[in-house]
Amino acid sequence: MDIGFSTGCFYKFCHPVSLQAVHLAKKSGATIIEIQAGSLERLKKLGELDADIFSSFKRASLHLPGALPFRYGKNSKTVELLDRINAEQEKFHFNAIILHPDAVDDWDIFKKYDLPILVENMDNRKHFGKTTSDLQKVFSRFDTKMCLDVNHIFTNDKSMRLTQDFIQTFFGRISEIHISGYKTLHDPLFKTRQNFIVDSIKGLDVPVIIESAFDDEREITKEFFYIKNRLSGALTA
């Protein structure tokens, strides 16, 4: 199983869209990477990176802004943003582009672009995208793939049974997993020891992106091997 990091984890050490963030992910042992471009400013920074910056990874994905000053729909700002993303896709060839469904008013706008969109299930703070029925409504409008976020699932269902509901309902769509612990928001699992979060995705052969946030660089490698060993069965306690 390929495991890597969202560069948003490294915000205390460096800009999430930077050469330094990419190097930190690679140094940890990650084989895949996700660029956290959660704002318009970060998307602009993306264009400054070299086209081959992700060449040492098996897979690279991009996380789009969720909380925009506008909503994705039939408006000029959405078109301007998607035109920029399309240009970056032609440059970097991302394997997946992650999108929050609660930020979308009109799915038809995405059909005009050949982008590898993955729709992500949402946490309990959001009004939409938290349940399988919510995402079924999305996929009835926009036939695309899914990113399964198990931290988000935990905020909605402490038993984690919802994970299996998503897997059973959307097994053929799930193309990426986001994982982190939860005490305050995105906490390292090697600290929270919430093994049931990790165990909920055991046996699912899908790329895993770690979204835990870290206090210092030494925690990055600790989290990587904690999750890797737990998923492989090398860590059982």
C-alpha cells in the first residue's frame, strides 16, 4: 500500500506549496504526496514549482480550496479558477484532484474539464457530504471517483461503522483515503492511539494520504511508520 502526506501537515515548518514541503514528505519515506492548495494564494504558489517536482513519487494529488470567497458554480470566478487548475493539471499531471462537495452549487461546470476529480466525504461541521446518501446525490449528477476521509467519518460516527457503509456503497469509486487522528481536529495517530480509525481501512488497497498536523519535523516520520506498521499488521498494540 502506498502511503504519503498532505503538505498541509507541514504548515508550522514551511509553506504547504513549496519545495521544502515536498522534500519533507519524501524524507519521511512517503511514496505518494498531496499538495494542499486550500486557498487561492496557495494555487498561485503551485504555478511557481518546477514541472518535475513530483517525479520521485508514484502518485501526486491536489486538494482544491473548499472555503472560497465564492462557490463552485456558473459564475466567472469558478471558470477562472478551473481554467487555472486545468493549466496546472497540464503541467503537473496530478493523479487526483480532491474537491469538497459542500462548496459546489452546480456540478455541470466540472463536466467542461477533463480533470481527475475525487469528491471527499465531509466532517460534522459541514451541512452536506457527510453521509452515503449525500454522496449518492452527487454521483447522480457528476459520475466521478471518491476520496474517503476516515477522520471526517469519526466526527460523525465514533463507532466508525460509517466507514464500512461508505466502502460497501462506493467500493468501486474510492480512489484515495485521508487519515488522521481526532482530538481537536487533525491529530497524529501515534499520539492519540486511535487504532480503530486505522483499522477501519485495513485490507482496502487504496493510496493513503496522512493529514495529521505536526508540532515539529521529528513527528512526521513517527506518524508515517506508526500508520504503515498498523496497516501492515506489524503493529498490533
